[in-house]
Amino acid sequence: MLKKILITIICLFSTMFALADELQIKEDAPKTYVVVKGDTLWDISAMFLNEPWLWPKLWRLNPDIKNPHLIYPGDELRLVYDENGEPMLVKGKPALKWSPEKRKKLKDQNPITILPLEHLAPYLNYSTVLSKADLDESPHILGGDEKYKSNIDGALLYVKGEVEIGQNYAIYHQGDEIRDPESNEFLGYQAILVGTALGLRTGNDETQQPSTLSLQKAKREIRAGDVIIPVNEDQLLPSFYSMKAALDKDIQARMISSHNLAREFGKFEVVLLNKGVSADIAMGDIYSINRQSPTVIETKNGPVYEEDASSWYRLTRDSESDKNVEMPIEKIGHLLVFKVQEKTSFAIVLSTVKSVKIEDLVTAP
């Protein structure tokens, strides 16, 4: 599945940057770099470029799966300039080593990917926010072939509503309400994945015959009333998927939650944003993660952080002489939107110079 996703991403990315802005090479960019296992094109490009999403212009060649110029661990990459003074990365042959035990062949190595797809694949299929319509209209669990609260893999589950034979389904439990942290607008419900199943028999609502699922994997207790939603575990990314900076979008989003429910997290964490299709968020958009520097008050006794000021000071401060300093907003990282719903979207943190916090702002780069 990951190979299919990779091929789709790579093939679709190749045509997106013909008119991209001029490349800006970092001042501390290395002249050479040897690729190691675990590298991604994004990470390597971030060593050289201020805008890593412009990596196709730097590499010049689309690393299509049929292209002989694939990038492998052991390759040495060199930053050079063409006759027009434009920067580009070139490479030598993969560094294949001989040993008495085994010869390492090119076909035994895997080329590096654009992004760590193993992080994205599960979320592409299963991350979602349940709408009221999902809860009202989707088929739901009635019970099982055994009166157990903890169902085991292979158990039969009976469903009110029609299912498609051979179709993969995700089983969700309704979680807490999700509300916009700024407007308090209702955005949906948390979707707690409790299991996956396969359509076995379709029922008939008119004759009160339930449909039947074969439980493939139980992750949590499956309860009566849990909803089922079809998924395609072998799906390719949609044809409009691309990696692009959201430069033309005047959007300011907020992170509602992270996958691990922590308030501080780092690279490759998946987060939920409070904006979606209705706010013109698109799959493949790259946004900056920004942090407001803490407010400082200039007092007659010297500068002090607002949050460190005493309660007595806040009550008695002289608003005319003690003024708030408008502190700057600093860029601390980037994230990529990879799944979009009507009012919410899922994104993965691509890079960060410090821990990301839920209250950080998400804006165009």
C-alpha cells in the first residue's frame, strides 16, 4: 500500500513547480551530504532550502520510480550551480559495500521517500471527525454472535443497515464534542477507532434482518450503537494531492488537539485543525506554525512579562505610563495538511525548531 501511495505522490508532484519562486539557498547549507537510512526528500531539502516544498526545482529531476536517478542511502549529494547560476543537487552512484557474508545489491535497497509515509498511512484511512449526519445515518452495531463485551478477532458482528460484501469498515465510538477554540462553533465529535471489520452478509431493514461483519481487528471494546464507516485500505491518494505552500490564502487556523492528546509535541505528530473545506483548506497545503512571543509591560521599574506581574499590580497599574509592548510572532515550524473535511482537517508536523504547542497559530508560510 505504501508503495502505491509513494508512486502516486511522486508522479503528481513532478508538474507542480514549473513556475515556482526563485530558490533561496540557506547560508549554512552544506556543500555535500551523504544520504543515510531514514532520510526523506523533505528533510534533505530543508538542509539546503528556506522553502523545502520547492524541492523539485532543487533536484531538477522528478525521482519517478522508473527514473535511474533515484536517491539511495549511501549516495553523496553535491550542491552545484548551472550555467545560469541556478542551484541544483547532483549525486554520484550509490555507495554499495562488499562484505565476506553478503553482497549488497542496488535492488535490495529502498530509495528515500518524500515524506515518512508509514506515519501518514494509518491516518489517511482512519482519521476522521464524526458529524451528526454520520451518527444519524451510518449503519451501527447491534451486537455479536457471542454475548461478550470484549470481542475477539474473527467474531461476527451484527449491524443495523446495509453493508457491502467484501468491503472494509472502520468501527467508531462517539467521543467528546469538538468545538472551535475561537468561536465555540460545534465542529463534530471525536471518532474513537475501536475496530476494523469486513462485510460478510448484507441484511434487510424491511424484514428486520441485520447485516453481518467479520471482525478483523479489535482495538477497544466494541459497543452497541458504534457506527461503521467504509474505508479502502489500498486506496491511492486523490489525484489533486500536491505539496504546495498556501501563499495565496489569508487563513489563520488553530490546532484543536494532537493524536497523542499532549499539549506539547514535536516532528511528525498528527494534529487536528479548526479549519477545513469551508475555509478553503486543501489537501497538500503547507502552513507555517507560529508562536506569539509573551507580552512585556514597560513599567517605571523596568520591563516585566505580563504573566509574571502580580495580581496587585494588574489591579493598580497605571495604563498611561505602563504600556504593553507589541512582541513579534515567530515562525517555529511547518505542517502539511493531508486530509480535509468540511470544518476540520488533519495535518502532520514536518519540521520544528522547538516543541509545538496547541495554542500556536497556523498561517500561510
